[in-house]
Amino acid sequence: MINKINGVSNVQNLSKVSFKSKEPISKPEEQNSNSVLAGMEALAIYNAPLLKNPEKLDVEPLTPMLIMQGDSDNLEGEKIYTSEGKLHSVVQEDENTKTVLRPDKENEGMFSSIVTIDKKTGKIIKEQENLIRDGKYDEIYINEYSPETGKVIADTCYIEGKLNSASKTIHKPNQDFVVVRRNYEDNEYSVSKYSKNKDNSIRVIFDRNKQLKAARESKNVDLKASGIDVDFYNGGMISVHRYEEITVPNNFGVEKLNDKDLVPAETYKLDFDAKGLDGEKTYYSNGAIETNSFERNGEKIKAYFEPDGKLAKLELSDKKFVSFDEDVLEIKENLDNGKVKITTLCDDGSKSVRVENEKEYKEANFAKSGKPSSYREGTIDENGEDNKNLSLYFNKTGMLEAAYNF
């Protein structure tokens, strides 16, 4: 059971928990008609084309690539093996793209990652992640990206073999963006318009027959959020609620973030040629360097490379691993008492820290400003799955905004 700790009623349980006051418009004399009508007018103008042309709500789902056990031997493309003879990846190429399929570590003959790269720009244009359970593709997530900007333009999700949701994203020149989504589980369509930083949004929801069902408009400024919720039936408005939420600043939960384990690791600067240094080297079946073990300034280092020559990971002598990705740097450290600390540093300046052992974990996320955005802690079951016990969410100023225990 999930208990949201976010209101006066639970203050006695968790000390200074923030609360939000939400006041619906229940009486005509209490309504600020100008505000409500202005908001509804904006919603109506924005969605007029959709109401006249509901076919624009249709979203074409992305089709997954599924390789079943026993079929991998017949895959076309170059099969690349590690120096130990294990299949590392299968590379399929045509004139414009290169697709890399990575096998699942625990399910031989099945693939957990499929990435397609545009040869001209070098950017990822399609990415498929498969969660495999009991020898089946249990969850499948597909993202399609613009080859020019790298931004998501479509996504699709499958759960237990069934289509769960699909969306397309239209990016505007002013950096606003619109998401058209089909939710197959709830039989709903929705169109959402977001500002660049997602502080302001408009969302319109349609039922399975593409009839207008609800509209939501929200704005967030500092510690104040406001919005309008409108519900419809048979094309007619049946209720309108205008609300304002004022978050009362508080410091509850800050002691969680004072944990010295949750201080992000410093970024790692690569100031040497890990491939060119003399050392003990192993090779992939395609002749590319797989690993290079060498000593530098008295430190033993082992470098791991992808078959295309890119540096993937460094293993340092102080129980530290540094992994490199296109826009993410991950630093993994082995702490005392069997703990592992993982710091993720993103190009946009955001950071996250996770500390775990075999039984429990805690993690904190930080915005570009350095202020905390969320905290979670919980246990890890025998299958390696996280079970949350507590979640804290902070606003832009670093004050606790909402808390949940499970």
C-alpha cells in the first residue's frame, strides 16, 4: 500500500512535512471568471484542429525487433566475439545506418539492447531495451530520435507482449514541444503541450471514441502552482475546477541528503591515450582491441573498448570503474562493508548517486543547480528488483515538496 505524506493530516507522523492547499471552484460566486474563461479559451483555440480532425490523434506504434532463442544463429550481420569466445554483439549495416544487437547476459540467444545509428551524423536514431523474464520479452521500450537534434520524436511500450502505449513528439521552433499519446491500457488518447522546462503545460484527454473527455492546464512558478481542470461528457462541460497550490517550505528529509555516501564523485578527466599505451592487450574477433592493461604513474589500469574502437570503461586500481557513454559518465566505487556507490554525471549538469549492497539501496538525484530533486530508499529482493520504502521529492529551491512511504 502506498501512503502519500503530503498534507496537514500526516504532520504528526513525519514532523515538518510540506503541504499544498487545493481549493476547487464549487460556487459560481467564488469563481474568477476571467481566469477560467481565459484558460478555457486557450485550450479551445489550441485544440480546435484536433476536435475537427480527430484522426490526427492516431499514433503509429514502433515495431520491435525480437530474436527468439534458436534464431540468433541465423541472424544476418557480422558476429563479434570476445577474446573468451562469447558473443559480444551482432552488427548489421546498410548504406545509411548501423544496427548493433547486444545479447542478454542471462538468456542465451536473446537480445536485451538493439541500437540503430545514423552513419552520416553518428547519432542514435532508434533504441530498443528489452527486459527479459523467464525466457520471454516481458517489457519492451522503444525510442526513436531525430538524427539532427538527438531529441525523442516517438516512443512505444509493450508489456507482456501487449501494446501498452505509443506517442509522437513534435518539437516547436520556440523549444516548446507537443506529445500526442495513445494509451492502449486505458483506451485513451491525449495531447500535451509543454514549455521547454515543463513548468507550464496543457493536456487534453480523449476517450476511446476520440470524444473530448478532460482538459488540464497547469503553471508552476517558484513555490506556487496553479491550474484548471475541466471534465466533459458528450461534448459538454460538466465541471470546472481552478486550483492554487502553495508549498510551505520545510527541511524535512534533508538529513537523508547529509549522508556522506551520497556525495557525488568528482568527474573523471581522461588525459591519456588508453588505447595507445603499451600494455597487455586482448582483441575481438574483428581484430579491434578489446582490453588494454597497463600501468601509469604507479597505478594499474585496465581499459575496455567497444568493437568500433570507442572507450567503454576504465578499471582503476583503487576499486573504481569509470564508464563512458555519449552523454553520461558513470563512476562505480566499491566501498567498505560490501557497499557499491554509483555516481552518474550527465552532460546537462544533473547528477545521481546510488549506494547499494545485496539487500538494500538508497539513491539521490540532483538538478543542474546542485539542489536535490528526489531521494529514494528501499530493499532489493532475490531477483535484484528494487522495492521502495520511502520516496522524497524536492522543488527547485531544494525544499521538500512531497513524500511517500510504501
